[in-house]
Amino acid sequence: MIEHWIEHNESHIESFKEWAQKAKKDGFLDASEDILGAASKIEEANKYLNKAKEELFH
């Protein structure tokens, strides 16, 4: 299940980064930064999930 969550999060990260770029292009700089901040938090969550996966399977 953890691997699924990690992969699912990765797809969200990619999508968030794409939308942040679109927002920035359209002049919504603060919104762009907030979206990138959300992507960063998901990346952080994946670090914890990867650590948990290692702890469970090693």
C-alpha cells in the first residue's frame, strides 16, 4: 500500500508543478508559490513514506 501512496503522491506533485507554472505565467505569483509549497509538502510526505517502507521491509 505504501508504494501505491508514494506513486499517487508523485502524480500529484507533477500536476501541482504544472499548475504552478501556469499560474505564474498568468501573473498569479503568490498562488504559484503556494502551489509549489503544497508540492514540497507532498515531497516531504514521500520521504517519510519511503522511510516507513524501508523500516517495514528491511
